[in-house]
Amino acid sequence: MRLPRSVRDADVAGKTVLVRADLNVPLEDGRVADDTRIRASLPTLQLLLDGGASELRVCSHLGRPKNEDDRAKYAIAPVAARLRDLLPDERIRVLENTRFDPGETANDERYAHELAEGCDLYVNDAFGSAHRAHSSTEAVARLLPAYAGLLLLAELEHLGRLLGEIEHPFVLVSGGAKVEDKLGVLRNLGGRADAVLIGGKMAEKLRAGNPLDFDVELPVDVVGADEFARDAETRVYAYDQLPDGWLGLDIGPETRTRFVEWIESARTIFWNGPMGVFEWPAFAGGTEAVAEAVAANQAAFSVVGGADSVRALNELGLADRVSWVSTGGGASLELLEGKELPGVAAIPS
Ligand code: 3PG
Ligand code: MG
């Protein structure tokens, strides 16, 4: 895989640097609910400060604002405040949410010129947004000397390992609801995997008809629920004995044992997507079993991507036990599908 040139090779002393980070974090009651992405952007900012940059203009989108009312809801202020707490330095200035400008998502040159104005250099560290061709990720890279930040490079290196020579057994675990998004990755990587373990909504979809040209491991049993509710009545069923009107909301114990055995034997693991409705404790067991097995296998190179799987890992306190936790959802999927990411393509080698 082609790697874009590194910010480590840029001479930034005395320069004003435009930094695109992915500070698109979840908010709750106007406050930052999870600052993982803010923390992940710190090493590049610190490197630029240590290199003597005179000013860092940090920009990011936040949420998907659609109208004037959303301007208050998605103002960058709470994110900027958290960044200031984590890295207090007067040379850092956080620009307002890039998506408040209608030019941003249109990859508009006019907005790119506005961002570039007065800057000497552009550093893109926003891996999570690299699959978007927007003014702040793509057009602006053509206006200023462009470099890749440390997080962007680390993501490409770790995820890229899955596209190159891998150690076997290679076990791919996929679940969650966004089935279409994940089929591309299965198509591109699944043929090289020794086992493809499928849970969640994905499993139902593939059971109805497998569009892939290799076999996948589907759940043999499920945790059934008599309605789609947190406090539904639950009972374990073989998948083909689920009564009419009942829903399978998690993988069952027999399936967990099979999946865990595969994960224990693996030397390379990629996991994206929960095994069930893990937000509800009654249906969290399958996802927890997978998370624990991935974390326990210290002999494997393990990569976890996608907001829900990462959240499950964080809640279990296991994130530091896997080889790489990706800050990208859609971006990591598109990369593993074999697509070129526009935000990466725009940076020279
Ligand atoms: C993400 O959270 O997936 C990225 O920040 C990209 O956001 P988007 O899906 O709104 O473009
Ligand atoms: Mg997304």
C-alpha cells in the first residue's frame, strides 16, 4: 500500500500549520461523551509544537448539521475546550465545525481556499474522515504542501497489514446492523480468512442467501426475545427452532463456544460489529465473549474497528489488550475493501 509522506519529514519551525483532525466525537448534553478521538489526535499536535510551529489551526467536522438550529448543537466549543484541557498551548486555535460551511461536503475550492488562507502547510491526521472527499480533507491538500499526521499513518500501517502477508489462521469476525457496508470487506478479505464468523443482523441476511463465494460460520443457536425490548422474555433456541414472532437478539452459548475456539486459535484477527443488541445486558453476552477472546489472544495480531465494537471493548476495559483499535468506522471498512481513500490519495508520497 502506498503511504503518504509523513509529518515527521516536514520542516514546521516558524510555520502556520492547518491540521485536519477527526474530532467528530459523541456529545451528550452539550459535553464530550467520549474523547478517544481527541486523545488520538494529540501526538501529531505535540510533534508540531515541539517542531516549533508558530500556530496550529486545527479543524474538524462535528456531527452532520443540517440547518440553522444545528449550529448550537454541533458548535465545536466543547471539543475545543476538551482539547485545551488535554494540551494547553496558546499556539493552538480550533476552527469552527467545518460542516457549518456548505462548501465543505461539496469539496468546494472556495472553502478550501478560506481554510488555506494564511497557512504554510497542511497536515491531515483525520483517518476517520479520510473516506470523504471534502474541502478540509481533499481540496485543501492541493492548495498547500500536504503531509500525513501520525494517527493517519499508524492507521494505514496497522490496517494495511491485513491487506498484505498475514499469519494464519486468519479469523474474521463480523456483525452489527450495517450489512451492506461490511459485505465489501468480506468480499475482499474473506477469501483469505480461515474462518469468517458472522453474528448480529449480518447472520440473518447471509442465512437468507450468501452472496459470497466462500463459506461462513453462522450461529447455531440464538438468544431469543419475545419482543424487541430491553426487558423482553428471553430463551435460548437452536436458530431454526425460534418460535414465530420471536427475535434472535444475540448469539447463543453453543455459538459462542465455537466462535471463541476459532478466535483462540487465530494468529490474525479482524473484528467489526457486535454479535447482538449489546446495549441491553440480556443480549450482550455474545459480544462480550468475542471481545474477551480477542483480548485474551496475545499471540495474534488483532484489529478492531467500528464504533460499536470499540465501545464494547472500552466498556469492558479491554481496548489496550488488542493490537490496534481503529478510530475509523467507514474509513477502515473502505480501506479494507481495497478502496483508495480520497483524503490519503491527495497527499503526495
Ligand atoms: C465518522 O465518525 O464516521 C467520521 O467522523 C465521518 O463522519 P461522517 O460519516 O459524518 O462523514
Ligand atoms: Mg460514519
